[in-house]
Amino acid sequence: MSENWQLGVEPEVKDRAIAHILDEGLVHPVSAWERARTIQRELGTKNIFFDTAWSLIFSGVMVVAMIVITLGVPAAWRHTATVACAPLLFTVILAGTEMLERATAMYDLKQTAHFTIRQVTALRVMAYSLVAAVVTALLASLSATGAAEVLTLVPLGLAALFGCALAEVSTLRFTRSPWAMAVFTVVWMAVWIGAPVRFGEAWEACLASLNTALTSGIAIICAVALVWQCAALLKESRTHVIPA
Amino acid sequence: MLSLHNVTKNYGTFEALRNVTLDFTPGVYALLAPNGAGKTTLIKMLATLIFPTRGEILWNGDDIVALGAAYRDILGYLPQDFGYYKNHSPRQFLLYLAAIKAVGRETAKRRVGELLETVGLADVADKKMRAFSGGMVQRVGIAQALLNEPQLLILDEPTAGLDPKERVRFRNLISTLSKDRIVILSTHIVSDIETVANHVIMVQDRHIIANAAPAQIVSLLEGRVWETDDMAVAGKSGLVLTERQENGATITRFVSDSTAPQMVSAPGRRVWPVAPNLEDVFLHTYRDEA
């Protein structure tokens, strides 16, 4: 490789590239959505969630816990409970499946397959976040005492859910340790359960005072950023190979 | 053809491999190196699990990273201690891996059946892997690496846990496969290399120090390997390689640069030259390594 590489492309490489393009024609780049649909179609739901039964069972337990806490909590702590519970299902199920995947060299093996484990994980994240969003919206609606409170609690719960999901998927993208996900989950829960313990009623008052437009905005921004992170996982383009 | 051009890999300030240049054509290549020499780093780069800090790895002239899924489609990889799903049968497990390797459903069913026969697991194809021995699990691993009929097969310690019969079966399989594809083996079992490898690549201190046929590698010690029943001679004359008991005497194998180490032996003791083997070269080359 000559020094010209730094400045541009060597003439013979350029000629070869032009000849290749003329032979093949220009290929339309595949979008993340098309890629996701292809993976879903070719792998099938069964293989996307292969060997995730334990995490799914555990997540069932989490849903029960969410129902008990959200519906059983006194009205004075409803906002606190919504924020603390909304991410539970998502974070536990994703941390569980990802830790099991990363615990063995199977993770590396699956990274060398046509559909890499990180691409499959992107589809799992989409599925888990959709289910978690529906559960959060349902529970927040059921725990609310009136329509006005539904409009407060649902965006608040969704903001907490998508905020957590975004932080967790970012952690997933940039770490390889199986413990990274567990540490994330424990820290997240400690912060959001610890805050009301530390600040008491002031914390609940703070959450209750949040503007619906603000919480809706946070939920939408975090959801969009989450989709962007999933798209990055689906594409997994690596460009940091530096020529000699 | 697979080519590495001046590949260097750094982990922060630690340099794991430096300026590695290699060409692979169909055949069996054995990576021989002690732990920590950079062997796993090299294998992981070839499997696109990590990426060079500098340099490039090309498959038929195209960068393997840019090729993406197209490169992974021609790759078969068996990591060391690859892990498996205890609650699934080998057939379920292989069908799952065939799916993520984008092998068509009908082709996958046929291929899984063939491979289970090949690795001698057809009679336990539908039994849960929970009760499998280490050797059986390893055979499942070998089968998965072959699912997509790879042109490049990378096997990290493939014979670990296999009994002698299974090992012979594996060597025969590798010999058959290597006729039209590149097989890269990383192993500590020197007898595997001597039997099947066309090329031995030795890695030491982040560099490739040898890349040649086993016979050429072994010839490096031609005329320098001796055995004796006088342990003192071995100690005086050179590097002790191995010891064994034979007819009540301790026979010591050693490398000596002296043309006649028998000159220093005690009266009544014997010193005789022997043909070197790959294990001698390994022990001699990596004598200072832990």
C-alpha cells in the first residue's frame, strides 16, 4: 500500500472499482428497517428468541411485581411508583438474555454468523420495548384516578422506560462484559428506588410537577434515539481498519 | 486467497501483534505458539471479532471488514470452549445455527443430518446435550463450523477433549476438507499438526517467526537432538527437552549444538543422535516462555 492511499485511491484500485460498479450497477443501500424485516423473515420469531425462555419466565415475574407495585401503591406515591416500575420489565429481560448470551464463547461464534447476535439483539430490543411500552401505558392508565392523571402518568412512565432503554442499549453497544448489563440494571434500580428514599415527598412532588409536554418530549426523543441505536446495531458497519 | 498485510493490533498501549504479513491458500495451516504470544488475537482478527489497528486483511483482494456478511458466509469458526445449549439436542442446536448462518431450511435439514453422521453423533441427534461428554460437545462444535460449507475454516483447539479415536476421525475429516479450502488450526497438540498440517506458523513475541512445511520446521534441529541415559551429559551439553523411563533407566532427550556430546559422557553411559520432531522444535523455540 503506497502513501497515495492517504491522499486518495491508487489509479489501478480506482479503475477496478469503476469497472466493478459498471458490471454490477449501483446497489441501493439497505435501510435498517429493511434489514430488520429481512432478519425477521429469514430467521423467524422462534430463532430470534432462541433459548430466552428463562429470561421470559423471569420477566413474567417482573410484570406481576409491576402490577402489584403500580396498582397497590398509595395515591401519594403514584408518580414515583410509575417512574420506578416502568423500566423494570425491559431492563430485566434484556439484561437477562444478554448476560446469558455473553457468558460463553457462543457470543463470539454468533458474531461470525450471517445474522450476527448483535443484529438479532436489535430485533429483541425492539420487541421488548414495544411490549414494555404497552404494559407501562396499561398499568399507568389503570392506576390513574382520572383522565387528567392518565395524561400525566402515561408520558411519565414512557419517558422513564425509553430513557432507561436508551441508556441500557447504549451500554450494550459499547461493552462486551456479561456483567455490564447486570451492573447497569442494579445501578438504574438503585438510583430510581433510592431517590424517593433519599428525598421523600419532595421527590414525588417534583415528578408530579413535571409538565406533560416535557415528559412526552423526553419519551419521544428517547424512543427515536433508541430506534437509532437499534439501527446502528443492525448495520454494525466498522470503519476503523487503518491501512498500513 | 486470504492475505494479511502488515497487520498490527494494539490494545491501548499494549501491542499484541506487530506487522504480520501472511498469505493463505487452500491447505491446513497450524498456528503453533505458547499462550500469550498473539495467537488468539490473530484468530479473532481473521474471524472479524476484533479489527487490526493498522494493516489490512483481504479475502480475494477485498477487505474482510468491508465484505461483512459476504465474508462471514464463507467462514466456519470454532472458538475454544464454545459453549452450547444444554437443554437442546444437537439437531435443534445445529438447525438454529444454520438459521443464523442463513442456510436455507431444506438445505439445513439435509446438511445437519449429514454432519451429525460425519461427526458420529447421528444416534444421539435428538438427545439433550446436558448429558454429553466434552468430546461429544466438541464434535457438535466441529459440525457447526461446517454447516455453511465454509471456504475458510478457523478452529481454535478443535481436538481438546477428543479421545484418540475421535482425534483420528477429526484429522481425516480435516484432510478431506482441506483439498479445496483454507483450514487454520490453533492447537497445542503437536501430533495433530504433524499429521494434518501443510504449513506451520509459529508466533513468538508478537511476530511470525516461521511459516513453512512441518518437515522444513523440523529440519531446523536436524543433527542437534540427542538422547542419553546419562542425565549429566544433557545438563552439560544443552537444553533438556523431555525425559522418559525405559527399562529402568531415565532417558533424557536434549538439544545440543555440539557435534559430539558423547565426548562428555561418563564411562558406561550412552549418548545417541535421534531424528527431531515438531515437539522438539516447539520446546526449543519457546524454552524461555512460561
